[in-house]
Amino acid sequence: MNEIIPNIRKFLITPRSYLIRIVAGFIVLNLFVASLAILSIYRNRQQLERRVASQAQNLSQSLNLTISGIIDKSSESVYSVRLEAERELRGPGIDAGMLNSYIRNQKGRIPELDGLWATDASGNLLYGNRVDPDRIVDFSDRELFIQAKNNPQGDMIVGPPVLGRIGRQWIFFVGCRYSNPDGSFAGVVFGSLAIGDIQKLFSTFDVGRHGVMTLRYTDFSIMARYPDTLNQSSINSKIVSTQLAQLVREGHASGIYRNPGSIDPVERTFAFNRLKTYPLYVTVGLATDDYLASWQEESWQMAALAGLFMCGTLAASLLLYVNYRRKTASVELSEKYNFQHTLFEHNGAGNLIVSSTGTMLQVNEQFCEIFGYTADEFVGHSMEMIHVDRKDYEKWSVLVPEVSQGAGRFRMENSWRRKDGKVIWCIFSGVTIALGNHGSGIVWSVIDITQHKESEDALQAERQFLNDIIDFLPDATFVIDTEKRIVAWNRAAAALTGVSKEDMLGKGDQAYAAAFYGERRPVLIDMLDTTVTNNDDYLNMSRVGTALCAEAYCPCLHNGAGALLWSTASRLYDRQGNITGAIEVVRDVTEQKEIEKENSLLQAQLGQAQKMESIGRLAGGVAHDFNNLLTPIIGYAELLRNSMAHDSQNLNRIDKILNAADKARTLTQQLLSFSRKQLLDMKTIDLNSIITSFMDILRSAVREEIELSVHLTDDFLGIRGDKNQI
């Protein structure tokens, strides 16, 4: 069977690929049909829009011709009355009865005319078919009168819509001036056309439910509109669409455009025409909703047909796919079995299937290699054979039925025993499965982690060794992580600060500073990320590589006695060079500093003694040389004194020489004593006599402005000493 399946498989594609092909064919076919339907609908709309535009243009031209014909006939009547009035003016004057009769005849010929009148030069309405002699109507303020008066050529003029003063209805005028024989202005002849009649004319044309027809004056003010707005009349409204205004400004006499109406928001296709000889515009608008109703119905029918076609092709595609799935089901089932068997045997882990009673049903070769048994030794036997002891197996026996009856996955790390008696560590990962007639069971995937466990234990021992090194360092040491939480606090730190490790580990927010300085503030370990080398709280701060060293005084240590600390801080890195934390070592150097201070004082005293010894040696040498010079001086002075008479005046001078030489000899002896080269002559001496003898020498040594006074005691003050040393 396993050899036949690949031969069948090579002729089959995957269900996913087959499904993709069916879906692609379904999409392409339906897109083609939908494209044809959309193209047909689009072309139908284009044809309908062209037909509607042509229809609107035809209606506009028909209205143009009809309204032009009405105005032309009205103009002929006005012109005939003008000629009659000018004829009578060339005679004795206008005969009101005759002219009114003529006007009535002309009015009767043109039923569209609402009225036919004539004014005098002042604008008073004197002649016409409905003139009341007792009520004079002033026509001089009408725009038609003003235009006609200022038109000496007598051209026919069409006026804007106005509210009639006689009939009190909306009308517009068609008229011209008539002149005296000398050509001066004599008055205006005009006829009135009722706008209501124009609207009735519009109503005879079929423009649909929402269509509209409009007659506009030259300034775009509405003269007639059908149908009119529901709430109020639109006559004289100058609201106009931008398209119509643009076309007229560009000089077009006719045209077609589409937009929402200027009076209401209904979208329409408009056609407009300008009357050839009159300043009027006729617009016809056919509503889009009206003429697209039939098109929309056809479009829905077309869409429904396309939808039916899509449903048919979808059903056919599903049938094809289901049929294909049936053909490939047996092949897939066989492949699935082969795959699961291969996965069970060769996935790189030990695999085991256990029933809910704990009996081993199937094992793979890797599982046998892990525990040192053969497959036959495992299958059909209990897992007690690989448990470390009976107690461990009893726990397992309770767990297996609970797991096999549950759902999901289960993972357990435990120690096991191989066939050779060696205890190993394995991870058992299980998932519940159905075993058919065997009920439910568990498939276990087993990984031998003994080597990993041993490496982990070795790593833990190494980590403990490093922790012990830090803990037993003689200097106070603490370590923080990247979040500045304390992760190490050794015994020396606890002894120095009086805060135990248990109270410090895991704490942040500069708790280590509070232990040393009594407050939470930045300390040396917090300054590693900065470039500062000077701080008011530290002395002798310096950087050595990445380490930061400094001294600081902590007044709260040693029960408030204070201590001088030397600290060094440095970052900690992992093998990849990433920062993992920082360490600071603190040493109490208070006693060391005191010893250094004493040594400095002794060193200074030793230097001073050495200086004095050098001076003594120099003084001794000078004293010897000076003493050698005094010997001939004293000798010759005594010889000179002995050679003189007793009454010689020079004896006193020689005595002073000998006295001075004797004192010089005494000074020499003092220098020799200072240099330790002369023996002291110790005897009892009087301090008063010594001070008195020294006064003469002292008085000659000080300046004259200094006064010396001596106060001696009357008693004998005897001391034992060398006179020459005092």
C-alpha cells in the first residue's frame, strides 16, 4: 500500500491547489459574465442619456417656437396700434373712441393677449381695452415705458415680469414707442401677456413627474416656471445654475447640461434655447430619476440573471470540489498515518503511548535508548520498571488516569531509573488522545535532560561560589541591577551600616544610600552614567578606566561618630558586552587617615631635627674657626696690657677689648654646646648678674627708639646651669 500511494499521488494535486483553481475559474467566469452585464447596463444608460438629451432639446426648441410665435403675433398687434396712433396724430389728433375701438379689434384677433394699451407722453394710461376714464393709471415707472421712451428707433421691447396694476396678476409687456409727426416722443403702445397662460402652455408638454420648464428674462430672472415651487412663487427669482450662466456668458444660444436644479435639489438633464429676436431663455429639465426608472429596472433584471448564473457556477464548483475531496480522502488518510508513524518513530525524542491504566502500548527506538530496554520489554508492562522507587510510582499511578481523562497538554520534569540502575532526569510532555477500543490514553514525548541538569547544577554552584566571594570580601560591597535594585549586600556592608542583607535585597529607590548616609541621594554608583569628576559630597574624585573612585564622610556611621569612607564603583557586563548592573566597594579609612596624619607630623618633626642638626654642625665649624681667631687677639691684648704703665690712659681701652674677647669666647662655647661639641660647665649662678651683664649687649643691638627697662628681684635667685648657655 505504501508503494502504491506515491504513484497515485503524483497524478493528484493538493486539495488547496485544486480549490484555488476552482475558485480562480469561478472568479474569472463570473467576472467575465459580470463585465458583460455591466457593459450592457452602461451602454443602455449612455443611449438613454443621449435620447433624453435629444428629447429635452426638442422640447426646448418647441417651446421656443411656440413662445416666439405668441410674442410675434402680439408684436404685430402692438405695431398696428402704433401705426394707427401716429396716423391720427398727423391729423387733428388722437380720437380716444376711435383708437380704443381699434385696440379692441386688435385684441380680439390675438387671444393670447391679456390686454392692449397706449399711454401719452407722461405715461398716463389713456387708451386700451380695459381703461377706466375715471381712474388714471400711471405707467411712467415701468421699465418698458422707460426703455421705449429712450429708444427713438421704435424697436419692439419685451419687459420683465411685473404684477399688473389693473388685473393684479403676473404679466410681462411687449411694446414700443409711438412718435409725433415731428418725431418727438408721444407715448407707448404695449400689450400684456399673462404668465399664467405661459404656465398653462408649459403644462401641455410632458416632461415627466419631476421635470421642469422655465422661461427666463435676459437677466436670468424667472418669468414662468412649471411646475412652480410648492411653498411660494418663483417668479422674478434670479437663482440660476452656474452651468447655464457660464454657457450664456460664453455666447451660446443653446446647449445641454446636467446638474441639480437651481430652485430645488432634483438632478435633471437641461436643454436651453434663446429666443431669436427676444431677450428670453427657455429651459427644459428632465429628471434623472424619471428617465432612469426603466433603466434601473432593466439593470436589476440583468443583475438578477448574473446572480443566478453565479449561484449556478458556485454550485457546480462545490460539486467538483467535493468529488475531488472524496477521491483524495483515502490517499490523505494513508499519508496521515504514515506521517504520524514517521513522526512518532523519528522526531528526535523518545515517544511513548500509555493507556489510562498506565500500561505502555507503544514505544519508539529513542525511548528505548534513553532507558536501556528493548521495545518488547516495555510493551504491555507497567511504567513502574523505570521509576526510581515505589513511592514515586504510586504518585504517577494517580496522575496518569486524571491526565488521560482530561484535555490539553501536560508537562512534568522528574528523575527516572535506567535499566543499568543509573538515575537520569527527563522531561515528559503529554497530550491526551483517543485510543479507540482502548479508551483514552496519553502520548508522552520524552527528552533526556541529565546533562543539562548537571550543567545547571554546576552553574548554580559556580554562581554560589561567586556570591560567597562577594559575601566574604573584607570591604563593604553591594551590587545593583539595571533597575537599581540591590541584588547583593555582603557581610562587611551589613557590619558597617548595621543593616542586614535580608532587609536590603530587592530594594530600590537608592535604599543603599540611606544605609550609608542616612538619606536617599545619588551616590558614587549612580554617577557611573555621567561624566562628572567633581561633586560636593565627595573628595578626591577620579576615574580609572570605567571605574569611579572618591572619598566621602558619613556622619551617621559608628553610632553617629562618623567615618571617612573610600569608595570605588564600576559597571558589570555580560559576555556580550551588555550592561547587567553595577558594583560598589566601600572601605572605612578613618583609622588609616589618622595614622597617616600622625606619620605626617612625625615626618615634619624629623625634618626639623635634621635641619637643626645641620645648623649645629655649621655652628660648630664656625665656632672652631672663630675660637682660633680669638686666641691671638686675647694673647696680644694681655701682652699689650702688661707692657703699659699702671697710670696709662689706654688700660681702660685694652680692658674693654679683653672683655669683648671674653664674651666672644663665651659665645663660641655656646655654639660648640649647641653643636654638641663642648662639655657643659654646670654650677650655681645668679640670674640677676646674668641679666645685668646681658643688658649692655642687648642695648647696643636694638634701635634707639626702643626703651629697655629691667626689673630685678632683691633676693638671690640661684640656679644650676652653664652660664654660657643662658
